[in-house]
Amino acid sequence: MYAADGFVAIRDIAPKAETHLLVLPERHVASFREISEFPAEEAKRMLDFVAETARKAGLEDYRVVVNVGEGAGQTVFHLHWHVLGGRVWGLAG
């Protein structure tokens, strides 16, 4: 859907909101626990890309969620950010 140097955003195949996008770094990192593996500049670019993805999707109000570990619901062990907008189903407030 969207791409930038080192990052990609795609639609979630099992959406939990009217708009549900996943933002992934191309570099493999298993979860947010390993975020320190990204140099500060690259981590900032990743956050900027998350915000830009939401803007490009036309979202003004949205959630950004990162599940860390199985106990938190992480099922894909490659760092990714959920960007959810519109009506959200099945997530605690």
C-alpha cells in the first residue's frame, strides 16, 4: 500500500477496524523489545512513517498499537505497528 526507505505499510488481512493497516520495517526485529537495535535516526523515520501512513489513509483520529509477546497477543514475530481508524472492534479503550 505505502512504502518508504526501509518500511512498508499494508492492509491487515483480519481487520479489527474500518481502517486497519500494518507498518513493518524491512529489517527483521522480532518485537518492540528489540527496538534499541534501530539507530535513533532510523527509529524516528519509522515513527514518522507510521504517522505518514495514517495521514495518507485519510485518518485524523486513530490508534497505534504494538503487541509485545504472546501474552499481549503478538502472533507474528516481526515488529509491526497496527494503525486503526474509524470504528474499532474488539480492542479495550
